[in-house]
Amino acid sequence: MAQPHPNDTRRRVSDYRARLRAQGLKPIQIWVPDVRSRAFLEQAHLQSLAVSRSPSAEEDQAFVDAVADWNDE
């Protein structure tokens, strides 16, 4: 199967974006942490240790449990 010409792809993407804009949508770009990266995992671990060793760890966890447990009502 032949590959589409790059200009065809650009035109299709441009047409698609134009249709979305015509519907009142606006393109945005959002950068988020790469949760698969080693640096992220190391930092998450360090922060979780800091939270768990906090003097208010039990109280903090009770709060998290209280606001996250919506199905017990």
C-alpha cells in the first residue's frame, strides 16, 4: 500500500482542524509529567516518603480517605 504524500496528510489535518474551529473549538497544547520516566518515579517516591513521615500523616490520610470514599453514602 502506497504511503500518503506528506502534503495530503497536512491538508487532511488542516481541514480537520478547520472543521473543529468551525464548531467553536480551540486547539490547545498541554504538557504533563511523563509518569513513566525514572525521574518522575524517583520524585514521586521521595514525596510519598515525606508525606508518610509527616507529623500529621495519619490526619492527612484520614482526610484523603474521607473525601475519596464517595460510594459509602
